[in-house]
Amino acid sequence: MEKRDVDVAIIGSGTAGLVAYQRVRKVTDRVVMIEADQYGTTCARVGCMPSKLLIAAADSAHQMANASLFGVTAGQVRIDGQAVMSRVRRERDQFVEGVIRSVEKLPKEHRVLGHARFVDPHRLMVERDRTSDLEIQAERIIIATGSRSAVPKMLEEARDRLVINDNIFEWQDLPDSVAVFGPGVIGLELGQALSRLGVRVRMFGIGGAVGPIRDDAIRDYALETFNQEFPLDPDADVKHLERTGDGVAITYRHPEQGQITETFDYVLAATGRQPNVDGLDIQNAGVDLEDSGVPSFDRYTMRCGDSHIFIAGDANQLKPLLHEAADEGRIAGDNAAAYPEVRAGLRRTPLAIVFTDPQIASVGLTLDEVDEECKGCFAVGEVSFEDQGRSLIMGKNWGLLRVYARQGTGQFLGAELFAPAAEHMAHLLAWSVQRRLTVSEMLEMPFYHPVVEEGLRTALKQLNRNLSIGQEPAEGCMECGPGV
């Protein structure tokens, strides 16, 4: 059996693992990165990039179907499912190949393909397919094994017609119908995209949640909006699901029609993700574990207890977002390289975006977090985009934005958006939270005309009026009607 001694072993070569490797490599050449499956990040293979390619095709179809709003007649819209999926796979593969090329440029001795398991807190056994197993003795270890789709037992009854987001991007053509379980980020993005590409979609949820939205006013608005495109029941009463000769028959209680059975070609399980720590023999690592099996860790250092082991990215279940994984990989890598000196790293303002239409975004503290931190001493401002000037011009005049600030100081704390161009406004708001700006200071910033961001200014003005401090800002351009 081959044996190797290193300063740092990194388990996983996704975003967090790659960034951690880059940071460690600055300090020591005695490093190894272990990958159990294949190179290419979750984002590139089955996440951010292929899903946005599908959404881009859906947006194009939707714009063509609604061109008559602008007096433009485009004729009948025909969707070539094979061509749609061909482009998704082709461009997806380019993104993946880019990641693989960068990994393959790393020294061969730093890359190991195989399944790693803890033998003890410092020793890993790596099972390799083509060569003998490898034993690695590591002074420090970074766990960056990512996550995978979690599928409820009931959905397994769909058998060969059960898919997760990983499978969708391998489709050669678009199906006629899909039942989506889970109106979270993945379910909403893929469900709306498939619907706009001509697939019959029905979405089932549990508990009433709609995406990551925590503000009830925005949740209710979003639920009503999505239901104008496809049926979405966020707290569905599903009685039975079975594979039949025609597809998958789902029996559920409809709020108006009573109990009905509907058959779909496929069932998409968008029911969350679970961390890939269960195959690591983590019980041998000598760290405390949460009930989920994930090691207890400090989110500012990524260190597991007072050990030499760090955990970063989706594997720790904290914030399954690429930019967060990169930040956590940086912090874990720096601390593993400098160990036993461990320092808190920069954790940026929370920022999350869902690429539906309208887009969903959350920035900083959520409404319930604001309430908890401020003990009820906060103010809210909002704006509807239904009569906002630029939104009307684009024919995208729907959505709601709500912003929160602390009474007394006027410090801006956070926001939730269901709005056109939410991805851009969310960045401005995240920068404002991170710079600890007050609402008055935000209103001193320039707002061009006519832009969607003028709706944001309207919400900030209302928020400023609702605060116990600050002066009323100038009204600016008023000739374009309410919401400008």
C-alpha cells in the first residue's frame, strides 16, 4: 500500500476545495486534493450554469410569446426541445471542461482520484479504482465534499421516471409533463423554465414555503404570481404516487376540485440537498457531530471544535451558494495553512438570488431576524412594481420589494425582493448593508431616470419616513407617475 505524508489534505475538488487548495499552496507544497468522483464543480455540472442556460431559453420563448404587448407579431412560437437541450448540454460541457482544464494544470502529485475515509483524526484511507489504495497522513484536513440531492422515500415510487436536477440536463428532449416536488430555489427555477418551454408543470410543496422567502407579504405576492403560470400548492396534500404504464400517477387533494389523480411523464425531486459526509467514516475524525452528522464548526474560522480539521462549502450545510463556498474555502485554506494559528475570516453580507421571473432575492437580515435582533424596534418600507415607470415600459410591471432598518440609528439591515432586475438591486443593497449605511445615506446616492432602481428609491423613502430619525429627501422626478 502506498503511503504519503502531507501538511494539508483536502477532501473534495469543488469550489470550496479548489479555493482552499489555492490558499494552502501559497504556504506549502505538501498538499493533496482528493476527489471521489469526477472533476468539475456542482455549479458547472448540475447547478448554476446549466440551470441558467435552460432559463435563458425559457425567457426567450416567453418574450416571443408576449411580443404582442409591444405591437410586435412574431407568429406562432415553436419550441424545439431537442435543440434547447442540445445547447444546454453543449454550453454546460464548455463550463465543465474549463474547470477540468484548470484542475489538470495542478501538479499530478497534488491530485488523487479515490474515495477518502477517516481512519483516525490524522489518517485517511483513499480507495482507488485503478491502483492500490493510498494511506495519507495529514497534519491538517479540510472537508469540502459538497452535497447531493435528498429524495423522500415516497418519490422513489416513481422509479425510472424520478429525476433530480442532475438528470434534467442530460435529457435529449423536453417531456410533455413534469410534477415538481419542492418549490425551493431549484424547483422554482427549473419548474418555471420548463413551463415556459411548453412543459405541463404542477408543483407540490410541504409547509407553505415559496423559495427562500421569509417575508409573508412577499411570499403571498410571489405565490399568486407563480400560480398565473403553473399550479403551485406550497402545502400540498398528496395521497398517493405510483409508476404506471403512462408515467407517474399522483393523487392529491385539490383545494377546489377535491381529490383528483393526474399523470405526469416525470417527477422532479427538488426537495433539498444533504451533505456528503456520511461516507467519510466521520466518526473516526475525533470531532463533535451535529444530529445531521455534520461536524460542529465555527462559521468564522471553519474549524471543527478545537481540532486541526476544517469544513467548507455545501458539506457544512450553512449556505449552499457558490460565493459562500469560495469564501469558506478561502477561510479554511488560510487557517489550515497557518495552523495552529487560526483567525476569523471575512464573512460577507448574506446575499441570495433566485433566477425566476420576477427574480427573488434576499439581502442581509430577513424580517424575522430583524425582529429578533431589534426586539421589534425597526421600520419597513415597500414598493410595488406594478406602476413603476421602467417596469411598465418593459412590460415587467409586477413584483414587491420590502426594506428594513433599525429605529434610532436608521441603519439599513436587509431586504427581500420579488421584482424585475432583483439581481442588480440586491447587489446594491448588499453593499449598503456591508458598509453599514443608514437609509438617509443610501438616499444621498444617485438614481438615474428611468430605471427600475427608482422603485428601490421609493421603498427607501417610505422606510425613511417610517423611521424615528432622518429628514424627508427631495421627491425628484415626479412626472412619470407613482412608483418612480
